[in-house]
Amino acid sequence: MSTITFEDVGRSFDSVAALKNVNLHVRDKEFVVIVGPSGCGKTTCLRMAAGLDFPSSGVVRVGNREVVAPGPDRAVVFQQFALFPWKSVYDNVDFGLRNKGVPTAERADRIAAVLKVMSLEGYERSFPHQLSGGMQQRVAIARAYVLDPAVLLMDEPFGALDAQTRVLMQEELVRLARVNPRTVLFITHGVEEAVYLADRVAVMTSRPGCIKEIIDVRSIREAERWNSLPRIEDVMDLESFVHLRTTIWKSLREEKTEEQH
Amino acid sequence: MRARPAAGPSNVEILVLGVAGLAVFFGLWAALSGFGLVPPRFLPSPAAVAQRMFFLLDHPFASATLPLHVLSSLGRYALGFLLAAAIGVPLGLFMGWYGLLDDIVSPVFNALRFIAPIAWVPFAALWFGTGIGGPIMVIFTGAFPPCLINAYRGARFVDVKFLEAAQTLGASNLRIILEVLLPASIPSIVSGLRVGAGLGWQSLVGAELIVAASGVGYMMVQGQSAVSTPTVLSGMIAIGMVGYCVDLVLREVEALTRRRRGVV
Amino acid sequence: MRRGRRRILVGCCTALAILALWTIATVFTSLISAGRFPSPPQVWGAARQIATDGYADGTLLQHALRSLRLVIMGFLFAVAIGAPLGILMGASRRFEAFITPVFSIIRPIPPLAWIPLAILWLGLGDAAKIMVIFFAAFVPSVINSHSGVRAIEAHLLEASQVLGARGFTHVREVLVPGAMPMIFTGLRLSLQASWTTLVAAELVGALAGLGRVLNVAQQDIYPAMILVAMAAVAVLGWGTTRLLDMIESRAMRWLPVKP
């Protein structure tokens, strides 16, 4: 069972509280998106689940074990892709597998499979700088996916992409999630992205951040049969979508005006 | 604050490790010399070196005390470095602006650049004997390239926007150079001065080993001829300390210029 | 490119002009006396002499090879120890804390200042030269390798952690390639320092090598030969640097921009 649990988590930097009393439980194979204003600490939450940062108070657990270090069981997709520029696409994807000790033949198969799924066939020998932003992010996702991680942590992965590419990637991610579901924690400040991708959306307050409210999207999505519409524009036209989006938007708006005072 | 697993070392740990490193270094040194594992001719004990240094502070060796030698070296160094900066920086700026000047000077400069400053010593000896001109020339050769190159680069790679703004505001060439290129290039120039100062100091040492009748380098060579290792080591320490102080001053100047501009 | 062509043209004109002025000043007038600076024919004569008959107990080739050999040995020795040391210092803050104070003592001592000590310890032979070159080339390699590792972007280091890279794999496949550009900068500086130090060491005292040629020529008051030796040093310095550049290009094919 791969759940993510934030129990009363707080994080301070030099006596400035970035996070306070964060409580969130991500169920097994659930896709949860955290939205919030910039600087509210949502990235910090993700980093703590990854083991790249540690809470000042409270506990972060994955499965039932406290997170103490980063590892391939909680694969991270970074906003800046973080592909090794000196390694080819193939070697980048291969890296995590080798560290896990996966035997050679199996590695080749798994890499080939994941590259096919991410439409990267033919680019095995290319270097990151030769690829477009969208393709680089696909490599980053492939690199995480190939490890078959229990938990996938995505930090505004489409933030650096142009609008059209972003939409395509969102559709692709939804496709992947339906076919091969796993526990996902996704960070964004785009409300539409959140509603489109998530099973549940957690709205975070501005600093010091905590979870303000959690909105269930999945039940509405399944009731309204969003899956029957392949294109994101069609889904975004639905009344149920618009309603959810506006609810979350308003919630965030309150936070923004809070901030400005 | 919760304890963080496997984080970086604390400040205390850093201090302790640093002290440990120094302890190992000096301990090894003292042990090698103290237990007679290495003859004193090769490696005098740290105490012997310290003793010699203090001795040289007011007893002359090779015709002057240590402080006098240092002053002598510093004097030449200052002259050589200032000459290099006074010629290199303006020349670099003008080369950055006037393409023709650049085309004329650059090939000559690039041809001469690969000649190690020290290789000029024989000519310096031939032309100046053991006079002050020799070391100054060698220092100049060492300090000049970075001063020139950095001023040149600073001027060449000034953001075009500034130049266009100045030109549309009707500035003359000289004004552009003085009021746009120069201020914009200051970080690069200061960086170049710092590197030049370092190279100049090194060249000085080399020159003094061969063509001087005073100065710390000269003192060291005489110490070597007299097989007085403590003297040689004292000289090395003195040279290191002065070089470090000069670099420290320039490093502060560099940081100051960066701060004033709000640039990281 | 008009600018490029003009540059070459101006360069050639300048070279010719300098050559002309030089010849006039030395051969046709006595603006510069023969004892101060040689004339072009004198330089040519000296070059021929050392290339065929030899000077200071050896031909140009022999001296050059001798110097080259020492530089390469000292350089490789220094880099083989210095670069890994710098990388380790970049990788481990603890190791860095341990080494830094001692290194800060060694670092300000100009490489040439090691020469008298080297002579005291090892005499005038090859070993002393290699020792001095070692200390000269060692410092830039350490500093630049260290900086290179520290300059690697944080998210690349984090990615490596997340992907489960253990110590040695992390160093070999992430730190070293990531720091390569600066490691090579350090190598270039080390090579430069190696040449400078060797020439200086040979000037102070040597039995063979280009520095010795310089020394003997100076004592013989033979400026033409001094110039020939200086040119030889410059050519070898330039050549070894080009070789290093070529190695760098091949090692870093993954870079989008030429280093």
C-alpha cells in the first residue's frame, strides 16, 4: 500500500514558518493535486515526501514508514526536467534502473517499452539539448515511470512548457494514469490543470501554508463521464468542470487577497 | 527543531575537522623532523622555522632584514602592477570600442601572450642588469594580460542597449568610453586586476630568484646557496602571507563593487 | 564577413610592418644595438645554429623534448592527484572542512617560490623540476575541480539522489561529467603554470632544457638565441594547449555550445 500522509507537518526556515499544521492523506493509487498561491509551500510539501527536505515538526510518511531519504520508490519529476545533459535519452532513463540493480536484458526491455509509451522512439541516442522542452519533460517522466515507482511526485512538471505542449502533456498524463494507476502527488498553480488531472484537489493557504480544503473531483468526473470526451477542450466546456474550477478559483482568490493585506 | 537525518556538517563539525586537518599537517611535520626521520637540512622543525623567521625580523641576511626585503619586493611589485593596470585597462577599453585598434593590437598580443613572463627574464637581465627595471618588466609581463583582456571583454560585451541609448542621446566617442563602457566594465576590470595582481606577484618572485640584489626572492636564493632551509621556508611563508593579503584586499574591492551594483 | 577579412588583412599588415621596423632598426640603422636586441638575420642564424649544431650541450629538438617531457610528467602527476582531490572536496563538505585550512596555507605560496626548496631537497636534476611543476599545477586543478562540482545545479544532484545513485556511481556519473567544463579550465591553467614553472626552474639551474638555453644565452650575451628559445617555449606552450583543447572537445560532445 503506497499512501502519503502528512501528519501535523510544520516547516520553518530561520524562524519564518513556511508550513503549519499540514494534514493530508493521499490514498493508495490516488491522484492528488495541491494548488495554492506562489510561495505557499506546496513544493516544500512535495520535497518532504521525496525525502529532499525534512519537517521541523510533525511526520511525513509514505506507506507506513517515515520518510528519511530520497529514493527510487518515490520518483520525482522536477519542473526544470533535471535531465543529465551529458547522458543520452537512453542513458538518462537507464540510470535509475542500473542503480536498482535491474539485470541488463530486463532494463533494455523496460526502457524500450516506456519510450514507446512516451512517444520517444528513435531518440534514444539524442542528448537533452537537442530536444524540445516538451520532449525533455517526456524523458523526465519516462525516467520516473520506468522505475515502476509506488509513488510519483510531480513538481509543476508542465510549468516550463508552452501552452499547447502543456495541454498535450496533460492529456497524455491522464491517459497514462488510467492505464497504469499509481499514487501521485502533483503540484501546480494552474486551477484548470488541477481539476482536469486530479481525483482530489487540495487547496493550500498562503504562507504559513496549510490545507484549506479538499475537493473531491473524482466522483463528479465519473458521474459526468468526462472520460468519454478525449479532448481537454471538450471537458473544460462542461458545466461540472466550470463549476469545480470556479469553486477552487474563489478559494484561491481569498488567499491572494489575504496575502496582500 | 527536529533532528534531520544525514544533513550537512554543522559549523562546530567544520571547525573541528579544520583543526584536525591542521593538526595532522603540523603534527606530521613536527614528527618527521623531531624524530630525526628526515635530516634537519631537508626539513627543519616548525619551531626552527619560526625561530628563524623571528630572527630575520631584525637581523639582516643577504644584506637586509626580512621586513626590508619584503618592502623592496613590494615596491617593485607595486610599480610593475600599476604600470600594467595603467596601460592595460585603458588600452583594453579602447580596443573594445575601436575595432581597428583591436585588429592591430590583438594579433601581436596573442602572439606574445603564450610566452611565460619568466621567459622575459633573460632579456630583463640583459637590459637592466640587477637594477629595478628588470623585475618591473617581468611583473608587467605577468600582470598585463589579465588587465587588458578583462577590460577588453568588459567593453566588448557591454549590453548593446546601453550603447544605443548613449548614441541616440548624442554622446561623443570619448564620452561613451568614459561614461558608458568604463562603468559597465568595472566588474570585469576589477576581476582582471585581481588576477593580474596574483600573476604579477608570482612573476615577481620568479624574477627575484634570478635577477635581483634584494627582495624576498633574492633572500631565498641566498638562503638556498647557504643551505639554510629555515631561511628558505621563512621566505616562502612571507611571500605567501603578502600575496594572500593583497588578494584579500582586492577580493573585498571586488565584493564591494558587486554589492554597489546589486549584482550577484 | 567583412570584419573577419579586415582583421586578417590588418594582422598581416601589422606583422609586416613590425618586421620591417625591426629590420630597419637593427640592420640598417643602429637604433637598437646588437647587444640589446637581435636583428632578424641574427635570429635566423641562431635558430639554424641550435637546430643543427646545437647550443648549450644539445640541439633544439633535444632541449625541447627534455622540457616537454618534464612538463608532461609534472602536469599529469599534479592533475592525477589534484583533480580527484578537488572533486572529493566538492562532494563531501566534511572532507572539504578537513582539507581547506591546510590547502589555504599552501595555496598562496607562488609556485616559483618552491624552486629554492626543491633545489635544496632534490638538487638540479629532473626530480626537482617535477616537484616544482607539481606544486604549480596542483593548485589550479584542485580549485577548479572543487568549484566545478559546487557549480552543478542543485536539481541535478537531487535527481541523482532520487534515482538511487550510491556514492561511487554518483561521483563517476554525475559529479565528474557535471564538473567537466570547470575541470578542463583547471587543466588549462595547470598546463600554463607547468610551462611557466619549468622555464623558471630551468633558468635557475638546469643541465638541459629550453630554460637552460635561455640561461646560457643570457650569460653569453647572445640575444638572438634568447629569442629563439623564447619562441620555442611559446610554440610548445601553444601546441600543448591546443592538444588539451582537442581532448576537451571530444570529452564534452554533449555540450550545446562550444566551450
